[in-house]
Amino acid sequence: MKNLFAELPDDRTQEHFQEFLTLPGATLERIVSYGQSTPVGEWYDQDWGEWVMVLQGEAGLLLEQDHKLIHMKPGDQYFLPAHCRHRVEWTLEDHPTIWLALHLKAD
């Protein structure tokens, strides 16, 4: 058994990704952010859908299509369809932001 809040990485200089479950067409991972954001001018443009939820902390998720900034707090979730260009504008610097991300890849 694994606890999503246990064994948080000590290194706060980078984001940390840990896969918890991999099945055909789907991967579930924990992401731990310590103030990280997407580099200026860059956008994620993925070939798969991604469902994200903030479990702890806060983050700002920006969607390119309408420049909508979504302020995510614990319990908030959002589905990003394939090729929905997005970026993480900010995460908390003084506390870890823990995300749960489900990547859904088409066959």
C-alpha cells in the first residue's frame, strides 16, 4: 500500500513525478511541486487526455484557448482533452502542491 502524502521528496528545486499505477492506455501519477511553473512562453500540447486534481496546496492552470486561469485548490479537478494547450502559471512556494494526474492515452 502506498500513501499519496507519504515520502514527499526533500529536493524542492524541481518538480517530482511518481507513477503509482500503469495500465494499458492509462497512467496514474503523483506530482509534487514546490513553486515550479511551466517555463515562460512554453505550453503543454499532449497527444493524450489528462485529468488532474490538486490534493494539497494550490496552483494556477492557464488554458491557451481562452486565456482562462483556473485557480486550483485541494479537491479541485480538471480534465484536459488531448491537444488542449495549457501551462502551470504558479504553484505555492512555501508548501508542497500535490497533484494526482491520470493520463489517458488512445490506442
